[in-house]
Amino acid sequence: MEFNFIGHNLEIIYENLVKKFIPLTQTKSNLQELVNTHKTKIKLEKEINKLKSQISKEVQLNRRIELNQQLRKLEKEYSDYL
């Protein structure tokens, strides 16, 4: 990964550095918005994985159906961020 430390002030250099490490799927002009979106995506990924684990361990059918509904909702929310 190559990066130029050229900029008019430290804020611009910092923003460029952060944008290199956070995968950009959408063009966000505001750095804070970009970071918040990335944090939300990571949180959703963790919740999705946790739900998948719970579903595989659950024995009761009605509870599995409930968990699957929650999973679909989270997956849809996650896909909105992509």
C-alpha cells in the first residue's frame, strides 16, 4: 500500500490515511460519517454471526424460526450498507 503524506494540514493527511484503511463502498465526504458507517457494518457482522451460531444450536423449531426472522432483518440492514 502506497501513501503520500502531502497535504495542507494534518486533518487532510489524517483523512486520507483513514480512507486508505477503511474499504470504501460508498463515497462519503465526511470522515466521521465514513467511520460511523464502518463501525455499524462491523457491529452488524458480529450480530449476524452470533445469530447464525444460535440458530445452529437451537433445538426448538419455533425459536429457530424467530431467530431466522431476526437474521433476515439484520442481513437486509447490512446489505443496505454495501
